Amino acid sequence: MTEQERAELEAILGHHFEHPDRLERALTHRSLRQEANGIDNERLEFLGDRVLGLVASERLFEHFPNWEAGKLSKGLARLVSAASICAVARKLDLGRFLRLGPGEEKTGGREKKRLLADAYEAIVGALYIDAGLSTAAEFLRRTLIDPALEGEGGLEELDHKSALQEWLQRRAMNPVDYRVRKESGPEHQKTFEVEVWHGDRRLAVSEGTSKKQAEQAAARLALDQLIENA
């Protein structure tokens, strides 16, 4: 990363790094590990993920004083999903600054959801060790958390399918299966009824004016049920 690129990214992030190598490490994917003397961003991503969980939990706790623990858990799962984090990483144009190996470069690594989400969390970790919790928290609130909390309904618009998938993955559980149970109505105004199955267990069913909308609604209900019964 050139000095000009670093200065440009620091302006985007709103922080001048006391130790620039921390920012560079946060952007280094493991595909470049050998060329980067064994350094990549996975440890910083691990740390940033925990900082994100703490700051997001505290913000939800403050913002929704009437929410019970179960509802807070549901909101947190949606807020910190890879889909919502990746959307923010794209707004910040992080893909342009990633340090990738030749293989990832050729296969479009700068646009991959997982790589972008990991880089965002690694930057949070880098901010934390470079300037402390308050700086990392300010960045998270400004770029991710507060925009999602512009009204309680903001959390309802997040990608529920991704949130459900990640909830299952973190617990080493198999993914769900979406099945169209019924289509009704005229061709130009159809209604789709979709079921969510986990193994031989039906978790939820919901309707929508498109298959995608029905799947998202069913995923939200399924995640709610899993969290409540956890």
C-alpha cells in the first residue's frame, strides 16, 4: 500500500494510525500470507468480531430499553450478519484496498462478500489496538450500527437468510432448505408460500409476492424460533 492510498483510506475511516502496519495487516488476505512474511488479517478479524459484538450489543441495549433479551439477540444476529457488514464495506470501498494473492485477484476477491466482511472486522480490530475501544466503537456506530437503527424497522430490512445461515454456521449446524409449498394467483400477481426446513424439521412458513420475499420472511421467523429455543 502506498502512502497516498493509506492516507486516502485513513480519511475514509476517520483515523490516522499511529502504527500504519496494523492497517496494512487488516487488509492482507491469507492468500498473500507467504508474500507478506506469514502475516494476514485473521487474528485482527477475530478480535474485531468480538469488539463488534460488544459494541453492537451495548448500542441495542441502550436504543431499545423495552426489548427483552430474546429480541435483543435476534436484533444482534441481523445487525452483525455478513450481508450487512459487507454492504458497509462496499460503501467504504474497502475492496479497492485489499491485499490479495494472485489466485484471489483473478477470481474477483475484491468483490467477495466474505473477504469484504472479514476486512471490515479486521479494521475494527486494528482500530481497537491502535487507539482503544472508544475509537473502534465510534467507527462502528458511524458506519454500521447507527444507520441500521434509523428506526426499529431498520433491523427488519436486513438479509434474514444470511443471518440465519451464519447463526447455524457458528454452531456447526447444517444449513436449512427452502421449499416452495404453494403458488397461487394470476401470473402477474402471484403469491408464494415458502417453508424453511432444517433436516426433517419444519422451522417456519411464510408468504410473499415473490419467492425471494417469501424466503426472507420465512428465514426471519425461523431465526426467531431458533434463538428462542436455544
